[in-house]
Amino acid sequence: PNLRLDFQAYFLPANLSRAEAEELVEAIERPVVVRTRSQTYGQTRVAGAGAKTPARFAVQPAFPNPFNSSTQIRFDLPRESRVQATVVDQLGRTRRVLFDGKLSPGRHRLTWNGTDGAGRDLPSGTYLLRVRAGNHVISRK
């Protein structure tokens, strides 16, 4: 009859120990939903307690890019910071606030599904992701 296979593949850096790789996969598979009183901004996933704290603030390119239904935004925080992650159009207008709040040090991931702040699908085009942590700002396509 019908056969269904469900699995996920993770491509991890080759220099991770087995324990670090297992910890990273566990962190990926256990999302923490960040909520405020009025809105869920997105998901951030934090590496486990034994993970090394990143040495510097960094934002990875969105993946996949271009995307169909959603894209992942990954960033590293070396220390607790107020973080604001926004999607901006080519005219500099903020189209969606993905996250606005305080985060602990570590590796974080947000998901954007291509909608604006009201949940409407945005037209195809080029959008910038702007992540601000403290006094640091990084923008990516």
C-alpha cells in the first residue's frame, strides 16, 4: 500500500564533536516560541546550555533564498542583547517585525513566511533582513 518516509537531514560543520553535533540537532528540533502580550514574533531556537557562546554578533544569509513558503534567518549573539529583526523593502519601509525583545547569548533562528505585519502575503521581490543587537546592525538580502 502507501509507504511514507519522514526524515530530516542536517548538514553540520565537520569540526564538531559528536556531542556538539547531537546538542545542535537537539536545539534545532526543540523550538522556543517567543511571545509578547499581544503578538507572537516568530521562533527562536537556542543552542543548549553546553554550547559555546559565539565570539561575535553575526547574521547568516537567509536560507533558502529565494524561497517558496518560508525562509530561515540564523544569527549569533555573544551576549544578552535587545534584538530587533525586521524585513525591509527596497524603499526602506519596514514590512514585518520578526522579533523585538531581549535574547540570551547563543545561536538563534527565526522563520519568515513572506507575509507583512498584518499577515498578508508580500509580492515577489527583493527584501532585506535587518538585525539590530545593541549598537550593532547587520543587513542581508
